Amino acid sequence: SAARDAGMKQAEKPIGHKPWWNWECARARVKSFALLRLHRSTNAEIVKRKYIQSNSDYKRLCDRSEKNYYSSLTSRFAEAKDAREFWSIVRTFRGDAPRKVGEITMQDWVRHFRAQWECSDGRDPVLQPLTVQPSTWLEGGEDVMDRPLELSELKSVLGRMKDNKAPGADRISYEFYKSAPDDFLERLLKLFNQIWDTGEVPLSFSSAIIFPLHKKGDLNIASNYRGLSFINTMAKLMSAILLNRLECSVESRGGLHESQAGFRRGYSTMDCIFTLSSLVHLCLDSGPRRKLYVYFVDFRAAFDGVRHDLLYSKLEDAGISPKFIRFLRGLYGRGSASVWGQDGLSEPFSIDQGVRQGCLLSPLLFAIYINDLAEALPGGVVVGNTTIAALKYADDVVLLSDSVSGLQESINALEAYCDRWRLEVNQAKSKIMVFRKGGRLGSNENWSFRGNSIEVVSSFKYLGVTLTPRLSFMEHLVDRAAAAKLGINNIYGSFFRQNEIPLAAKFRVFNAVTRAVLCYGAQVWGCTQSGIVEAVQRFFIKRIFHLPQNTPNYVVYLETNATPLFAYTLSLACNYILKAMKMPENRYPNLVAGEVARRGIFWYSDLQRIARRCGCTFEGDLERVSAWHQEMEVMLERVRTSWHEEMIAKALDSNSRIYRQLDMDVVPGNLLMDKPKYPLWVMRWVLRFRGALIKLNCMPYGSREARTAMCSMCNLGVPEDLFHFLAVCPVLSEFRVQYFGSSRLSESEVLELLNSGNWWKLAQFGSTAYNYRRDLISEFNWA
């Protein structure tokens, strides 16, 4: 056709069908239905035969296409070279969640989002145009930030940009620029340099499309949505280049204050969580009644409330290039946005304040805006020669003090700081926690902000980790376990339930998604083993293999080659501790980690306890931190081996006489095998046979009565246990003859069968015999 002659490509598969469905199946289906309609209209015998043949061919084609699809999928999972390729395969099974949106008019959307970016005090948010003077802080009088933008910078930025990201009003994706030839990029760079030199920013750079995304609560209330901001791709590319330069400029002037860990290279949320947890332990260790007072501050619409004129002033005070400030004035001076609603795009409305949502520059600009907050606070906690008054992760701020009065003084200083820089604290969400070993709060332990009492709470979620006054992570782990189980259930039907997906691929998804959710924050709590965490992995394994909930733990681990999640959480904690100990001396995690080690508390004492229990040593010599890595590696290996030895010991003491005699080196449900020898249904039967987990009258792991319940089918008057079902019951003898060549098996033959690794016939016997048993009991109502 003309379309094919023009080089247009047909979609790989018709839309709205199963993933294995292809155009060949579609054409065969059309042919079959056409013959059916012709037969109904003519009733001709020859057409009937043609239809029957065509329909048979269509069904065989579908079966073959499905088999080939899942066969190729198994190979793709095994051959996936990186995480991106792996997740692209996973996404083929997961449909997009339907968008939740209420009956909110476009006028209400515009009113809601316009209010976020209106200048609240009515003052003109834009100062007079800035006259650019060359910077003189470097030799030669030229700031490296002021130099013309280079092609190498543009290519570096393009190389880091991810595919499949939503563009702005220009509708041009990153992929277009990535595929563009150098001469096009040169022209683009010429435009960027013209903007950079003149400060005249195109109006399209300043516009954005706001997409409302529901958070929680009533769908018909606009405040329950947050706006995703889509900015023109060209504007994001230029901003990315300038971001690199701004980061270098800030670092060359001493960098951001150490209290700020948000959106900085080499920093993370764990730095704040680890520092705060360590400070709690250090304070509580200082004396019997010592406490740590913490004020968790929530700024109301922090990014959206930044006054532009005050931001420019902050940038000037920080020594940032006037040329960059002029560009920023051009970008912000005519800011506008349109809301993307059910009826399309709204008319644009102006943005008077705030750093732009969706702009790569915004996090660093806000960090610069509140960079001097920690210095404005009078209190803090002293560690060595350093006073830590606050911890910041972007706009998440924590004020710290080891005294009641010290925290109130810091709160008063925060109030004055907010007045000066037009920031607003959300008092309903800002809370205080008093970390202590126990006991009630004193009568003087109360604080206020702007005359309003601040609530003291017994639980607070900080950067995703739920904290309590005694720094017990039990509540956090319960919350994480619930979220992890919910995640398993949400994707079970679309992914985990698919028998055609390799077992190892399912376990990789579990590790990448569920384990990541479950073990969040393990860098802090990972030195303590948690039964709550381990139970989630066992829940997943039991669900994959259709095992009963009372399956003994040793069966779960030994039959699947699973390792305890404690080995994983401990490795996360050890790796972070090593990272903290190797940080520069001015870094907060390094300061608190060193002090914790000197006092021998918190994770340091936990590691020594684990080492003693596993029969190894952790000296933790502060003069030889380089030796810690080897000591920790030995400890981690001993944790894994001692766990395996413990499981074998429990297996040898099992209530199942068959399981006690099995070869423990045989692993029928190996979760790590990319290409297993048997399909999943066979492995399920083998695990149930080996573990004596088939639901019979006599169950080795049940009550005393359940262990002696007689067979419902035969008249031998013996308990119906696994051995009776598999080897003895005369009612099932015909199936033994069919699959094993004998009507009765000895105990040694049963053990050989369960250890052999040749399990096709075992699984077939289990499926056939158990279904027969079920039908007999159901038909004759046998108990």
C-alpha cells in the first residue's frame, strides 16, 4: 500500500488484546468469522467444512503464538542486560491505573492553582532590571558560569535525560533531540547562547501545563490534588546546562550548608535519618534523664511561596553570577501556566511567585533560599566541636535541641526567619517529638509558635521512616510490611500469577519492588533482625508456590534457596556505616558515626553482638577503619551460613518423618534459577510432597488429633499421612501403577522419588490422584 511504500510501520500487535496476540491471529480470526457468517447465510456444507477447518487453524495459531510469546519472554528475562530492559518486560504485564478525577470545573482548577502562585502581600514581586557586571571572583574577571554554553555540555545533558518523559506545550520529547544530528544541535546551542547573552528568554520557556494528580481524600476538592508541571523540553535542556554550572558555582564558594542534604550529589535522605537516629542515641547515652527535643517543620507550599525579589537578593548575596540572575528574571518575569483538565487546556494565567514546579533548577534554588536558616538558629546539639542545630532535606526541616528552652529559642528564631523571608509554617502538620528512654513529659515541656501551642506526638513519619520517642522501629516495620503486602497483592494477578513468567524473574521483581519498600531505612535499623520483615518474604514465597500458611519456616527456606532478609538489611546498614566513616570530617553522618563508635552504642554494639552470636569478631578499631569492610564481609557470610545451619537443624527435628530423611541439598523451588527444568505447577507439587504439605486428614504440623486422623478412602484403619497417600493407599494403586510402575512403594522408594530430581511423574501422580481423592470424598460425603 501507499503507507508501506512511504516507510510507515504497522503496530506490532492490535490494540486491546492479550500480549501474545498478533496480526496473524487477527487475520485468521477475521477469516474464520467471515466463513461463519457465510455459512449462516447459505447453509452450504462445503462452507461449513471450510469454517470448521479455518476455526481449527485459528485456535492452533493462537496456541502456538501464546507458547512462542512466553517462550521468548523467558529468554528475554534471562538475557536482560540492565534494569531498564528488565522493567520494560515487566511493564508489558501491568496495565496503567485509571486516572482518578472528580467533578471539578475548569474555573475551579484555575482558581486553585492561581492562588498558589499569587503574591500574597500585594507587593510587586519583580525588582528593577539588573545591570550585568562581569564577576571578579575568579582570575581574569570572568565567572566560569558566564562563558558561552558549549556543545559538549548539551550532549552531556542529553545523555543523562531519560526517555518517555512527558514534554510541555511544544510536544517535543527528549528522544527527538537525542536523535538529532550535530548541525541541528549547533543551531540549538546558538539559540541558547543568544538567550544567555541577552537575557531575553522566549515566552514559551516560561509557560507550563499543570496536570492535576489526585493525592488522597475527596475527589471533588481541588486541594486534594497536586499539580504536575510539564515544561517545554527545550527550556529543560537549557536549564539542565545551567544547573550544572550553578552547582559548580555554589560548590566553589564553599557549597551549601552541611545541614542541607536535599538534591545534592553524594547526599541522601539516609544522611538525615542516620544523623537524627545517632543524635538520639548519643543524647540518651549522655545521662539517665537526658532527652532530645525535635521540631519537625512543614512549610506550607514551600516551593510555591518563594518571593522572586527575595530569591534574587539571596542569589546576589551568595555571589551567584549576575548573568544567571538576569536569565532567571527573564524566565520568571513572564511566568504562566494552563491547567490540563477534562475539557482540554485552560486559558493561561500568570505566575507571580515560587520556584517553578518541574524545573530542574528549582530544588537547588530553594536550597540556596533557605541556606542560612541553620546559622540563624541559636541552639543545637554539640557533637565534638560541631553544633548541629537543624537538618534539612529540601523543604523538610528539623530543629534540634537538648534542652526545653533551647528548642523554644530556635522556634522563635524560625518565626523571625519566616517573617523576614516570607515563608509560612504549616502549624497543623508541624510537630514536636521528645526522644527519651521512658516516662511522662514534664510540665515545662511545651512549646509554641506565633502564640499557638505545638502538638507533641508519639509517632512521626520523617522522610518515610516512622519514628517514636524510644526510637523503636516496630511501628515503621509494621507500616512497611503492610505496604509491601499490598504491593504484592496489587501486582499478583497481572504479574506474579502468570505461570509463564520465569520464577527467577518474579523473585527479581520482589527484590526490586517489594523488598525495597519493605526494607526502606534499613541503613538505620538493619542491624536488628525483625520477624515482621521476614514474614513478608515467606508470605510471597508461599503465595508463589501455593503453600499453606502453616508451612514450617525451614521448608520455605531450604526448598527455595531463599536467604533471610536480615542478611540484606544488615548489608545495607554495614555499607552505609562504612560510607559514613569514609566521609569528610565536616559531614554530619561522619561526625555522629565516629562518636557512636567511640561510645560503643547503637549500631556499633549491635554489630559486636551479631559477631559474637555468629562466631566471628568485629573489632571496629577506629584507627583501622579500612579493616572494617573485611570484618563485615566475614560477618555477613557467617549470618547466611549460620541461618542455613539453623534451618537444617530444625528440619532434622521435624514432625514429618519423611522430611527428616530428605536430601537437604536438593532445591526443587530454586528462586535463583533463570531457566528451571520444570514448570511452576510441577515445582508446586514437589514442594508439597517433600514438605508433607498436601491437605490430607493427617497433617504432621497440625494438632495432636490431626496427626492421627484416619484415611477416608480405604479400610486399612491407618492415618492418612503423606506416606500413606503416596505409597500405600489401595484406592490410589492404579495411579501408582500408571506413573511409577508399581501399586505400592516402600519408604526407600519414596525417598528416592522425592530426592531424584526427576519429578514429572511425581507431579502428574499428585495432580491426578488428589483430584480423584477430592471427587470421591465429595461424591460420597466421606469425612
